[in-house]
Amino acid sequence: MSLSIETEKGWTEVVLDGNCGYEKFYNAANTLHEEFNIYFLSKLDDFDTLYWDFRYKDSLLCLHYNIYIGLSIFPRGFKLATIKDNERVIEIGELLYEKLSS
């Protein structure tokens, strides 16, 4: 598992693991809920992609999984995300990565 921060799309995306299965996604979702008291506001589950939206502090973010590109977190505002939203992505991404790595 390796963490990377990507910004070339116009928003910040933290890739927690570029090569993992559904189990890692559900483990990450469980960790967000149990360790950070995060509740998911909406869940979109498709055949090969999962989008689960949540609020972290004052930012609306998404825990995302795709079988081809892995597990990531990004702001739901995409290019309209504020600087604070992008900072929150990095903050919760790094905290979650530490929990999943230990």
C-alpha cells in the first residue's frame, strides 16, 4: 500500500492504494466510521466503482474505489472545491493511511 497525492485534475485526490480489492475499501470505510466518527451521507455502488460521500469537518468528500484505479479520497466539489476542501482531503487521507497501515 502506498499513498500518493494527485492534483493534475484541478483538485486534490489522495490515492491510498492503487492496487487493492473491495475488502480494502470496506476496511477504509469502517475505519473512517469507527476511528473518526464519520457517517456516510450517500452511497453509490456500481459494478466496478463505489462512491461514498461523507463530511469531514466542514468539507464534503468522497471515499472512492474502482477496481482498475484503486482506493482514493477526493472533494465532491471537484474543480469547484475550495482550498480548505483540498487540504481536508490530504488531512483525512494521511490519517486514514496511517490507520490502515498499522
